[in-house]
Amino acid sequence: MKNNTTKRFIRVPEVLRRVGFGRTKLYELIRQGRFPEQVKIGPRTVAFVESEIDEWIEATIRNSRQNAA
């Protein structure tokens, strides 16, 4: 897993590229509490904390492999 000492924001298009699903599914998972919430960084701008997205991806991989075994 990445060990970031510096926090970095990434925007929705980058998150979608990393996770491989669409915007509707992204916001559905957020509403269900199954995906990290976005952070408001401006009056009309949101982003995600990169390390939280990386952790979610790693956990999803681990869970998938544990369930397959």
C-alpha cells in the first residue's frame, strides 16, 4: 500500500479512471457508506483524498481475493 506523507486531492474524473466504474455508481456507493466521501474544496468544487481512494482500492482487492479462496 502507498504510504503518503503528503495528502493530495484528486478530482472525480481521476477517481473514475482508477476505480473503473461510472459516476452514478460512485455516488451510489458514497450514499451507501461504501466509498470514501468527497471533500468540498471550493464553492462549487469537490475532490477526494488520494490516499483514501488508494486504501479503498487495496481493501477491495484484498476482500475479493479472500472471498475467492
